[in-house]
Amino acid sequence: MAILIKNGKVVLEDKVIHADILIQKNKIFRIAENIRPVKKCEIIDASRKYIFPGAIDPHTHHELNLGKGRMSSDTFESGTAAALAGGVTTIFDFAHQELPGETLLQAYKRSIAAAEKANNRIFFHGGIMNLTGDLEEQMNDAYRAGVKSFKVYTNSIKVNSEFLFRVIKKAGQLKAKVLIHCEDALIIEYLKKQLHLKNKRGCRYIPASRPDFLEYYSLISVAALAEHLGAEVYIVHLSSAISADFIKEARARGVKIKAETCPQYLLLTDEVYSKKDGFLYTCTPPFRKKKDTEKLWEMLKKEIIEFIATDHCPFLKSQKIEFSDSFVNYVYGLPGIQFSPLIMISEMRKRKFEFPLISRLLSVNASRYFGLYPEIGAIREGSKADLFIYNPAGKTVLSYRNWKINSDFNQFEGWSVSGNISTVIFDGCICKLNTNTSEKN
């Protein structure tokens, strides 16, 4: 059945236009004013509403196995259903080498099979966890199979200078992207041990164990290798002002370096760790100071930071409580995929972001960077019909009690945000939202 969206404000990447959108055969067939309905056509009135391309989340973790009792609580089925309810029509997850002796290609094939029940579009970055003699050959095999981006965790003690050098060099040769978690593992492990020995084990000591300059310290090495090996690197969940300033400088001299940040790093600070249940709200890197959130907003508005991701990695309260004896043992990770577009639109509107910029940050930039544009992540004739409609009227109260995410707490519980997502269209079909939020008009 065709779908005709009437009278909407269509958010393109460079402007907002008043137009109708006709969807046929799962694609955007026509964008124009006063389009007449075709036969067997469902009509959606989008008067006074904004039509965005479906959001793209380039960083999620579903069914992530971090050890006994530490499996992230969203399956691919539940997490992607939650994503769709929030307007996220495409996600990237990670094909980590989780099994003993597993190659990158084997991890990719296993992840593809695990994601068969996904409700939206899903792509995988390769998660390189081991330094082996045949690392470059494994990257070749995975690339040929469809993996165009790889991730390295410098917060893992396995990742030494040789590891980082070889991955970035090979990625440059393949013209693949390298996603990097920037924190220095050996220094972090030393600081954690020192704090633990002094019986400083509560969550308020997390920032001391992972200070902001360790993100910056790691970032310097990554940028230097990228600059001299001709690779493109993408810094995940950027958290600090000092790192944001460095990325601005590196980009100015031509380093091929990009960065994402997440709602939690824009909206929360390390004051969270003073709460009695602060251990629930832990992720890595940790939350920083107010000066850091202000700098991240500044860089986002200038598109020095070009992507909004969630690092969606939910757990249940029971899992967090089980490992709450010391911050050394905590289960780190937070939910986010369902409410990210709504909370970000609301917060960006407060800060006078133009709607086309919001669209680029939520969708278009990721689409271009990861090679999906213009088929996915764009509102253009011939593109996939992945859209969400944002109604700016009224307020929405965020609550885990009414969402699809398999988690029983929310770092933004009770937050009131402007508007709501009234309709989501994925692959040319209208999604049944069973709204995740309670609305107040």
C-alpha cells in the first residue's frame, strides 16, 4: 500500500521545505506540494509537524557478552524494536571476537546470524579483540565479506602500540574506517589498583580512576598514527573538553579524524556518582564536568563532532547490583536507543540548533560517512522510505516503564522533553509504536 504524508515540514540536510511525500514500493517516490493520493493509499496528516530521515545510531551493543552475569540485556529483537519506536531505523552493532580463537570473519558471520530477528536495518563493525600473526589477513577476509569498519579498544590491556599500528595501517590500505575507544588501559588499571588498595571503592572514585586526560593521551597516539598512515579514524563516545579541542586542531591540519558523542555525555555530569545508587548509571568513559558538557555542545553545533550515537548497552538493576561491591567490578553500560532522537531534538531546540543540522547529526552525517547515502539516511526521491515524524507540540515524560528496552531503569527517568515522535515509517511501512512515553499536553 502507498503512503502519502501531507502538509509536513520536510527536514532536508540543508533546509526545511513544506511538501508532501509519496511513498511507493518501500521508497520515496515523490516530494512535492499538493500531491494527489494514488489508489490504495494511506494518508498521514503531518500539519505543523517535522519529517526527518530515520535516525541512524552508529554505536550500539546488543547481546554483548562481557562474562558470566554480564550479558547486555537487550536482544537484537528487543533492542531494534525499541529503536524503531524512537525513530531509529538503522543501527550499527559490533561483531566482536567473543569466542576463543574466533576470527573476524567468524565473528561477523555469527553476529549476522544472531541478528536475524532484528526489526530495523543493522550493520556491523568488526570488533578486533586479539593481536594475532594473521591480523591483516583476517581484516582482509572480513572486509571482503562486507565489514567496512573495525573497532579497537585502547582501554583494553591487550591493545599495545603494535596492535594499534597494525590495525590502523591495514585499515588505511583497505580504505576502511577504524572506530576507537580512547582511554589508556595500563594507566587506568594502575589507578584502579591504587584506589582499591586505599579502600576507595565507591562509584564516586570512578572519575579519579579514568581522568579526562587519559582519553586525550590515547587520542594523541591515535591521531598521529592516522595522520602518518593515511587512515580514517572515528572516535567513539567523546566525553571531554580537552579531547574535543584536540580533535578540532587535528582536523584543521588535515587529519582524517571524526568523533561522535552521546546524550549522556552532553546532559549528565560526574555529580551522578554522588547518588546512593550511582553505580546504576555507570558507563565508560565516565561522565565529566559541566565545562566538558558545554564544550561538547559547542563542538556539536559547529559539527566538529558530527555524530550522535548512544553506545546503547543496557543491563538490569539486578545485574548492576550483583557487581556493585567495588567500581572495579561494576557492570558498565547504559540504555539509550529508544529515546535518543526525541531527547536530542528537544535539547538541541533549546540551544537554537537549526533543524537541518539536527537532521545531519542524527542521520545524514552517519549515512554519508559509512557509505549508505543516499539510499539510507536521506529524504530524496528514490531513497529508502525510512522516516520519523516529530510533533513539536506538548511534552513527553521519559520513563523506562513504558518503553521496549529490556532494562528496568533509565538515566533520564522523569525528564520532560518537548514534543513526541508521532509516526515512524521503516522500509515503506508504518510502524506500530506502542509509545514508549507518557505524553502531557
